[in-house]
Amino acid sequence: MTSKPLAYLLDGLDGPKIAAATAWYEFYYDIVHEGKYLFEIEKMHLQYGPIVRINPHELSINDPEAYKLIYVSENKRRTDALDGFINGIGIEDSILETVGHDLHRRRRKPLEPFFSRLGVSRLQDMLAEVVEKLAGRIEALKGTPTVVRLDHVFSAFAGDVVGRICWEDKEEFLDDPDFAPEWYVVWTSQRRNMVKEHISEARQAKEEHDRKGTQMDIKASVFRYIMSSDMPESERSDERLVHEGQVFFAGGTATTARTLTFICYYIISRPDVLARLQEELKDTMAAYPERVPSWAELERLPYLQALIKEGLRFVSISTPRLSPRHSPLPLSK
């Protein structure tokens, strides 16, 4: 049942009356029929139009023009995320599961400089080191009958990068002979404790530098950066930051690995694409590995950039239920 009057739910917006009255309709398709509700929603739009009620609390809008009305900047409208859509995994105090607009901004804003273009450019040396290690692993397998799974390779690569960015992790997945295929289950109590220890070290280092009147190396890790940022002290508890570390690790590893795997597969499977890319890279990579090209140099290669953008376009997560927003205004037909 729902706390809203039944008549309010059933009137004013199109869609099956049962979907408006109870969430069991959604449960039936997603659980009994194993995730088929999105196809049922598609049928609803064909029957009822671009806006349909899909459960007592949500509307589905099938209209590209609605995107710029729903997802707007805060100077136009402050909008909360839909409570209950992504929570339930025990990290409700992380940025990922923060519902309120103002609280989300307080948690996100201090991190923006670290992940800005300038902030990422400061990580080039570290990134080049991990890339060279990855290239060395692949080169060592050349001429052998070993079958390499690209998703494992790039998960290990991305995991190493994220680990260094977040908590200066020296454990490297690329050292694993099989590229650590179990990377997605490594968020164990041991790793959690390791992250918590790094956060405590970063906090103590900041206090020590404050006493001496010196500056801490804030580019070393995101948590050292946080300790020197304007993030409110109330948002810097060890437990909450450990949850942020979990989000950084899972999100930064899975998305990066999937994108790289997708792009590389299609480059390798298309000889014409591979040949054109090799031709464009020939001059820029001529002195590699003695000289590693900078990010700025690689950005000036149009075909390489086109391949990256096309890969991102295809791989980007897009579902009918992506990141719903809570409307601050009453809706009517």
C-alpha cells in the first residue's frame, strides 16, 4: 500500500491502473520474469504515450526533450535524487547514495579540483608508469599460446590506477599472472582496514603539517587532498570516507575497464581501423618508451580521440531507469 490517496495515483496520468496502485506489478516482471519490466515499460509507452506511471512513486518519460527539463543545474532548480533507488548496499553516506541536493553538493564540491583537468594532468607520471607495466605484461606474452581476456587485463590496470589515486595502494593487480580476475571481490575486511588506515595516516599528516606550518603533498591521494580541502569536518569521518573509497574503487575500475575492453576489441577486429590508428600514432609514439607522450599531445590526434569518444558513446550506461529525480513540484496531466 502507499500513503498517497489511491484516487490521486490512479487519475491524471496514463498507464496501467495496477502499476499505479502497487509495486507488485513491477515486482512481477522484474523478479518472476527476471528483469523484463523495462520491456513492459516500452510497451506502455507505445500504448499510452511519452509519459506513463510505472509504479506508485515513479513516472517514465520517453522523450529526449525532457532530459534538459529534468537534469538541470542548481541555479535553475535544486532537485533531489529519488530516495530508495540506489540505496540498500550499506553506503548511504557516500556521494553515490546521497539523496538531498545540498548535502550532495557539500560532499561533491571539494573533490572537483582533484578530478579536474588540471588535477588529472598532475597524475600523468603515475599513469604512464602503470601503462608501461601493462604494455610490458602484454609484450611478454607475445608469441606464446596464452589466451588473454581483455576485460581481466583492463580491470587489473584500472584497479591499480584507482588504488594509487585513492589510497596509495602498492598492491598491484597487474602483478597477478592471470590479471586478478577476482578483482571485483577484493573489497574484503582486509582492504577496508587498509583504506581506513590510509585515511587515518592522511589525517595525522595534515595535523603534523599544520603544526609545522608546511604544505602537505595533496596530489598524492584523493584522501590526502580531502584533508586539505574545504570539506566540512562533519563529512570527514573515517567510516564515511571508507564508503567513498568503496565507490571510487568499484566505479573507477568497472567503467574504465569496460570502456577500454570495448574500444580495443573493435580496433583489433577491424584491420582498417587498426591500420589508420597506427599510422596516426607513428610520429607521436616514435620515441616510446624512452619518451612518453603527454596527455596534451594525444589529445591532438583526431582519429584516436574519435575512437575514444565513439567507445564512450556505445559503452555509456543508459537504461530507462537511470538516475531518477524527485520532482519538487506536483505533476498533472
